[in-house]
Amino acid sequence: MTTTVPKVFAFHEFSDVAEAVADYVVYAQNGALNKKPKERKASSVALGMDDSKDSSSVDMHRILSNKSMSSRDSSKKLKKEKERRFKIALSGGSLIQVLHEGLLNRTDIQWGKWDIYFADERLVPFDSDQSNYGQSKRKIFDLIDTEKYGTPNIFHIDDTLIDDPQECADSYEKVLIKGFAGRDSVKLPMFDLFLLGCAPDGHIASLFPNFQENLREKLAWVVPVENAPSGPASRISLTIPVICHSHRVIFVVEGAVKAPVIKTIMERPEKGLPSSIVNEGAAGRVSWFVDDDALTDVFVTKKKYKFHNKIEFKDAFNDEATK
């Protein structure tokens, strides 16, 4: 493994991390929803003219045919633009609180155009505090002003399958296949943005450092995880190839308890921790949003984050964060 170094943005406070992450999410949203289709260059054959009458007739037929095709293409493009969606994957843990604080007070989020998937899920009932979907629902989705901003499409696991990790993983992979145009047409799904945290033991999503079989998985989009060393024992997780195929990947990490593992990730990538694998596999598309405490004694080049569309936080959210 080479020593690929991702962009690391450092912040003094938790609220600063939340504000910057929210700004980056909106930046990724706008990039996904406002993609401009590439314009085709006019065919030199179709536009070529000849002095002969027959040639002129043929060329005129080609021009009219191209106009008809162009009209159909334009209709398809308009339909495609109308259907364009922002596809995002979320993990759980402290990331949910970061998104709660950063996203809910913004007025520039087009929630109605979001397709939200989960990077992993703990196989527990949705009303459990350990459920990524359950936590996201209570702290984010239920608090969206859907009348004003629309309702996102949310794709969670089938909670009737939580007693069977393999069947649950297979089921969620089918959800991904349906959402990303079918497996025959895409080798891997491409998320516009993949959001991850990093636990003190180095696991990301539900990919743990010592579970080498899952880390080496090349074909499956979703894998079952059993006997997890911390938290709920049974889980499912999206795989490393899926994460690395994303258009953008960001890690959000805060707290001094994370500093030792961040030091290993940044200074000893050859150790092969899951996030080091992602730093390498998605090189150039990975950003870390980290508070100063998590970078204690970590030797890494820090960058100052440049806001794309900065807004002020509402006092209500700052008050809630300090409770």
C-alpha cells in the first residue's frame, strides 16, 4: 500500500465540523443535481455539402434526420434532468448527530431529490438506539419540513430479516441493484457522496480491521457481519469496492479518543486499517473532517476548509448541541 494522503480539514469545535460537513454535503448535492450533459459535436458528414444535386438531397435528408434525432435526444435529456437524484450513503454513530446539527437548519437542501441509503446497519429493531436507520429517522428524517423541502427516498433494510444476516445482506443488495439500474448494467453502484465515521478500533461502516474476508470482498455489494467485536454482534455492511467507487467519500471524526487510530491511519497506512484502504482505493476523492482533539499528536498536513455556501447556525441548534 502506498502512502496516499487524503485532504484533512481540521476544526476547533464540534459545531465547526458540523457546519463544514453540511456545507460539503450541499456542495455534493448541487454537483449531482446540476450536472450538465455533454453536448454532441455536429457530424461533419451530416453538415457536409456537395455541388451535385443528388448529394445536396442526401445531405438535406441527413440534416432533417439529425434534427429529428436531436429533438428526441433533447426530450430524453429533459426527462433525465427532471429525474436526476442525489444518491447518498450514511453510516451511523456520532455522524448522525453531526448531520442533525449541520443539516436541519439549512434552507438549501433539496430533500425531495435525495435517495438515502445506509453504509451499514446493525440488525436490531428500528426502535433501538443501536439502529442506524432508527437513529437517523428520529434525529433527522422526522424533523425535515417536508412540505417546504420535499420528502427524501429512504432505503433501509427489511427489518423482518434481522435474525438472518446473510438473507438481510442479500435483500439489501437487491435494493441497491434496483436503485442503481440493475446489476447487469452497472458493475458497482456509484454514490454521489458516501459519509463515514471511524471508530476507535478502526472500523468503518461495519467493516472491522480483523475481518479480512469482508475487507477482501470484491464481488458482493453487501456482506453479512457476524460476531462483531463491539456493539450489536449481527450486522450488514456495504463493501470496500462500493465505498471506493463513490464520486466523493468523506470521513467525519471527532474526539481525543479517536486520536490513536487516526495517527495509525495517517502515519502507518501499511497497517491496512479499513479507512486506509479507502484512502488508497478512492485516492483524490477522499476528505476528512476532523476536530483538533482527534488530531492530537497526529503528524498530518491540515487544510483550511473553504466554504461553498456558508450560512449562520440558528441558536436553537447550538443550544441543543450543548445539552
